[in-house]
Amino acid sequence: MSRIRCILLIFALLRICATFSPSDSNRKYHQRKISLFCTVELREILLEGGASETEVTEMAMKLGSIPGESIIEGAYLAAEALTKRGFSGGEIATILGQSPRQLCAPGAVDDIAASLDFLSEEAGLKNRELRRIAKLRPQILVKKPKLSVFRDTGACPAVLATVAGGPIFNIRNSTCSPVDIIRDIIFFLQGVGFRDRRIKELLVRWPQILTIEMPQLLAVTDFLSSNVGFSTPALREKYPQFYQNTAPLSALYRQAPWLLAASVGSQLRPVTNFLRHDAGVQRLDIVISAFPRCFLLDPDRELRPRLYALKKYGVTEPGKIIETFPLVLGLDVSEQTDPVIHFWLNEIGIHRDDIPKICRAFPSLLGVDVQTMQKSIDFLREIGVQNIARFVTRLPPVLAYDVESILRPKMTFAVQNALSIYDVVRFPAYFSYPLDQVIEPRAAFLQRHRPIDHKSSDAFKTAKRVTQNKSTKRPSYTYYSNTPIPLASIGLSRVLTPSDDAFAKLANASPQEYAKFKQRFLQQRQQSTSLSATKNAAATVERKENTLSFSDSLNKRRAISSSSSSSTSSSDSSSL
């Protein structure tokens, strides 16, 4: 036993002596010297690039919290590489301070340079776009794949291969470079249906996509295509009978790229099951395309109370309302839905049986605030509408129309054309037609057009001279060819309801004739609008100039009065 103890003691002493060997001390001294040199050079690079002392200090504190002197050398090399690619000192300090452990590790400068070159050459990103991506997500420049990312994705490998448009992507190992990961994501976006220009826009707008693992991207794509009904180019080509008329998945990802990071099991699947089974939605792709944020809502605490609110007021098919107006899923019951329907019932006096009809026909009215509706109701009372509830039931969108820009100009135009509130009440849809595109051109055409023969239409019997046939004792109509047709004599419904071609036939004119007249009328109207805008701008400038000249003259008068008063005071003092 004593011999074994002696041998162990000798080995321990030799190890202690080895730690104080001259070669090791020289190596540590050399590393400290390199670290000091890199620290001074790094500071000079950042300050020369425009970084402030605060930014440099914050970055130095983050680097100092990481043990090891090689981190300083890595930071210096990374800063030098970023400087060559146009990054400023402040941007470099921000980038290195966000991910110092990854960006400043030994050998990271090669991955940084390769990633920036790939994004610049292959993806076509400009320098300012590269700087934005690197500032928001600097870790993508040195990102390494994880070996355990294939767990809990919920993706079927066979379906993933079909969705990706080809063989499933190979499982990456720890030896692949960040460029391989970026290339895989670009290939994935191309397989989904993105064009090169759209890929560039997505990378700049949402660079977080470069940090998502490939199995997660494929899992979300698999679920949205197989369970929700979105399509990719590969699916439309292989299964046209199922995916020909469905919404493209690329459009959804452009609108809501954050969906690619959503959890299939805890977010996407519960909301999809609720919409399909509880709400009765048939076209899930339409609903998700219009309101993708519904995946962020909890089915039990948020979506289900909103569904019950619609059923409470008599809506029997809420799925159709959701398909027509998907944003209804985002309306809070206590703050939006209940106050609006209570306003319809109590303030306007709409019958309760008409509420489901209005909700089915115009569900977007549930999202209009009560103050806007109150202004429309006040305007209808102002112009003399007696039965507000009946008027609103016949034209529910009137509650959402702006009074000053839509309702009042149309009512003013009706009064100028000898129309009364009685004509508007008989045809409430008058307020729904565009004033500049439909109402004014047709009224002007009837005023300027000179009909020759209108015996086929009883609506034009105001432009006539009545004589009596002595033999038959019946009135005989002689139509004047130079008499304009007033709008009030025909009726709003007959003038506005038909299409342009049908209206031209009604006015005994050819569709080409009315089309030319309408085009010329709109051009003249646009010119007059631009001319009036120019005059208003010139008048505004003139008022400003007059104000400035008046203020200048006032200042001059004050200066003269002050100088005269000072001279008077000096003369008085001299006389004294």
C-alpha cells in the first residue's frame, strides 16, 4: 500500500510542476498580449465606424461576461469582417452585443462572411437589407442545426415530401454550415410557391424565418395544406380536383409569416377543430386568409363566447357569417358586439327578428362603433326620415357611411335635381351608389342628351306636348327632340339600378355613346377637381405670405417706434 501511495504522490507532483512549466506561461502571456492588441484594435474599429462610447462600453461588458480570452480575438475578427461589408461601428457593436457567444466564437468569422456573401449573391439582398437582417437576427449568420428538432412536430414524413414538391429534406447534422441552412429555407419557400422577389421581401420583413428549424416549417405547411385546405404548386399539379380553387399557401405566409413558428398541437389544431366542428365553417382557407390572427385566440376563453353571442341574437348559421366577415372572430362581446346590437334594438328600433337578417347580409356592421352609427341616424333625422328603423332595415350599410363625405353630398345633389326626401325614402339604395362614378354621369347624360323617340318608355312622358285626337278622343303625344329629361321624372330606381348598357338603352342611346360621354365627363370632373385643388393651395400660400408680410411690417413699426422713443428720451436727457 505504501508503494502505491508513493507512486500516486509522484504523479501528483509531476502534474503540479507541469502547470508551472515555462512553455505554458509563455503561451498564456502570448494569448494575453494578443487579447490586449485585439481589444485596442476593436475599440478603434468601432469608434472610427461611428459607434459611441456607450455602445462600445455595453458591448465590452457583454464580452467580458464570457470566460476565455479567445472571445476578444473572435470579436475583433468579426468586427473586421463586418466593416468590410459596410456595417457601421454602432451596428457592429449592436450585433456583437446580441449574440457574443456565437458570433465571437473561434472560427465564426468564416461562417459570418459565407452567410453574408450567400445572402448578397444568391438571395439578391442589398447592403442596407443585410444590415437590417443582421441587426434583428444576428444569430442566423452562424446558426447551427439542432439534432433533436424532429421531435413533437406533428408532421408526417410522407405528406411532408408531397408538400415540399419532392423528396424530404435530408436530416442535417452538426457539421453543416449556416449557408446550408439558409439555402434549405430558400428552397422551401420556392417549393411553397414564393418567387425570388417575394423571398427577398420576406427575408427583409421577417428575418426570423431563418432561425426556424426545417421540421417546424414542414410541420406547419403539412397541417395547413392537409387539414385547412391551402394549396402549393405541387399539390395543385398533382391533385387539381382538390386544390384548384383553394387559397395559395404562399399568400398566407406573405401576410402572416409568424404562422411558420406556431405550434401545430397547441395553436393550429385546436382553433381549426373549433371552426370546423363548433362554428360550422366550410371554407377554412378563406377565413384564415382574411384573419390569420384567429390562431392566436383561445378557443374556450375567446372564440366560444363570441360564437354564443351570435347565436343569442338568433343567428342559426354562424359559419356563413364567419366566412363572409372573418374579422367577427376578433370582436369582443362586451365591448363591441353587445353594444352594437343593443343600439340597433333600443336606439333605432329595429325588430329583433330582423337582427339575424342584417347579421347574415352585412356582418361587417358588427365591427362599426356606435358613435359612427349615431351620426348617421342623426343625419337621417335631420333630412326628415320618419321611420328610421324601416329605412335602416332596407339599407343597413347606411349606418357605416360617413356623413360629411358620403351622405350629405348625395343628399345635396338630390335636392339640386328637384328630388325630395320622399324620393330617397322610396329608394334608400340611392346612398349606396357612387356619386362621381354613377349618379352624376347619368344625371348629366339625361340633362344634356336630346332624345328623338321615347314612345316605348312611359318614363319620358314629361318631355312631351299633349294634344287630343278628335276622331278617337285619345291623347296624342308629340315628343320634343330638344327637351332635356329631368331626373325626378324618371325615378331614382330606374336610373341607378340598371347597368351602363341597360341605362343607355333606357335613354334611347347606344352603349358606346354613353361610354364616351361618361369618360369625357369624368375627365372634365377630374380636371376641375385638380384645378380647384391648385387654387386652394395657391390661396393658402398667399395667405401665409400675407401673414408673414404683415408680421414683418408690424415688426418694422415696432422697431421705428422704439427707436423714436429712445431718441426722444436721449434728447430730453441732454436738455436737462
